[in-house]
Amino acid sequence: MTVAIVGTLDTKGEEIGFARDVLTAQGVEVHLVDVGVIGDPELEPDTVASAVAEAGGTTLDALREAGDRGEAMESMGDGAAAVVQKLHDDGELDGVLGLGGSGNTSIATAAMRSLPVGVPKLMVSTVASGDTEPYVGTRDIAMMYSVADIEGLNQLSRTVIANAALAMAGMVTNEPDVEVPDKPTIGITMFGVTTPCVQTAREWLEERGYETIVFHATGTGGRAMENLIEEGVIDGVLDVTTTEWADEHVGGNLAAGPERLDAAAEAGVPQVVSTGALDMVNFGPRETVPEEFEGRTFHVHNPQVTLMRTTPEENAEIGRIIAEKINAASGPASVALPLGGVSMLDDEGEDFHDPEADAALFEALRDHLDDVDLLELEANVNDEAFAVAMAEQLDEYMQATD
């Protein structure tokens, strides 16, 4: 078993050397990837910094001459990603360990994000107690807070680094020894306001022999599902909750990017797509909502989350966009319309109940969908009948493509 340690050997050689020694004491081979730009390495690397820079499309001399820290981190991150990808593809890498401050955290996690889910990835970082989304992205990266700065070895740093190295050794040298069923896997998207629908559909599908993975449609969740579809992990998609497109179009906090809904279409994966939670755009605390939206309909979900009702005009454009995405599907696809409301808050008597806005969304989908099955029910998205109808449609597709 081999673990790659990605680090700046010109400034963190002592600390990285200690992590290497702990791993080798556990019988794990170590491949040192030097991403240091400033000076000469304190340890002999297996992949030198100049090779990393070249893999990132530049040279070490050019980065030193430019003296631009941001450019250097981006280039070395790209290079480190290319290096560890090749090691993994060649069967010479079983896990990745990184340790450092914000700079090496950026570089090492870029390398980790290039690897498939399931490859052990652990980052010991001074910034692990803050917002880790930029570093973790959609990958299974474990972040361990270093507590103190990673600057020299002492009783605290030795303990933290040793624990990280031992954790990595455990991950790469042990198997779960638990029987894993071989079932077709369905990706499902969920929001709090579409939970009843997802729970019903998930149970229906699992009773019929499918394994399900539920993704929280918070931007990162949608991107994670798209990535796993591309990697072949997901065999079918029940895209109940496409709310991320409301944030993408209007400017909310939980956008998943303009590629959302592309992966299943391109891969030909069977999919049933609905309009769950397209009645809302997500913002932070109420006082953080941009002034341009004053006068709109809001629902304070909790002190940290404010929801804003989408308008008929916004829904019409979102419907057009989704229709174009689904029209590109190379596999079986359908769109399911819950004519009685797209979320809990869009039910009759609730804050976001707006038949006009819903009608604009549904009409846009009808107008712009081409050769795509359309499933319409006089039900709220969370009604049992709607959830089962979506699950049945996907099961029909899955059986036909089996």
C-alpha cells in the first residue's frame, strides 16, 4: 500500500518527514510529492517540484520569477492533481495525505479532488475549522484541524500529525469486511421541503431491489451527484429537487452551476426529473438578502436561512432552461409535474402558494420539451401518489435498459 504525501518540502520538511516515518512504521510505503516553490526541499522527494510545475503547465523557474503566490498555488495544484491521478491510474497510489497552512491546503486538496470517491484523502490543515467547502468540494476529503500552526515539531503537532498518519494507514491497509450488496444505484435529490416525496420514493425503490443515494440539493449536493453520474457510480436518477436552478438563475446561495442536469443527459442514464422546490431561492440571514429583492415574498426558514419566492417570469425562464437540458438526454427521460405545488411551502394556504408562478413554470416546460415523456398529476410534490408515480416511471426505464 502506498500513500502520497503532498506538501511543501522546502518549508514543512520536518513535519512531513515525521508523517512519513509514522506511515512507514505501519508498513505503508510513502511517495513524497514536493509542491514547494520557494527553496530547495529539506527531504528528497519522489516527485520533484519541477515535475509538478511542468505537469501544471509551467516551470518552477517561471513561478519563482513571477513571484505571484496565487498563480503558484494554482499551477502547483493543477500539477499535483495530474501527478496523483497518474499514480492512481498506474496502481501506485492508495491514499493521499496533506498537511500545511492555507497554501498547501489549497494545493493538496486540489490533488485530492482529482481522485474518485473512495480513495482515502486526509488533509491536516490550519484552516480546517473554518469554511472547508472550497477545499472539499464534492469529494470525500477528511479535514483535520491542526490546532496549532504546522511550524516545527512539538508535543502537540506530533500528536496531531501522528493521529492523521495512523488514520491514513488504517484506511489504506484495512478492508471493511462487511458484505456489500450488488444493486443498481439510484441518485435522488432532496430538500427539506421535498423530504416526504423522497422518503416515499426511496422506500418504494429499495423494496424493489435498488440502492439509493440521496443528495441534499444545496449546490454542492447537486454537483456531487453530477460527478458521480460521470464516474459511473449512479445507474439512474430520480431528480425530485431541481431547486438549485432557481438559485443559479436568480442569484441565490445554493447554485450548483450551469452544468447541473448535464451528466445524466450526456451519459444516457435513465432519469425522471421534477420541479421540487423551484418555488424558492436561498439566502442567508434576512438582513443579508440583496436590496434589489426588497418587496418580494420571503419565508425565514431559520435565523441562518431566508427563502424567497420565485416569480412567474423567473419560473418561465427556469422551465425553459430545464426543458433544454432534458431535451439533450441520450437515454430515457421524463419530466414529472406536481400540479398541486412544488414544495411544502407551495401547498394551499402556505407562504409560497402561487398558482400563477407554478403555471408559468409548467407551461414553459410543456412548450419547450421535445421528445420527452411528460407526467402530470393533480398533486403536491410531497403527495404519496406523486412520489410513487415518479418511482414507477424510473423503474420502468431501468427495467427496459437492464
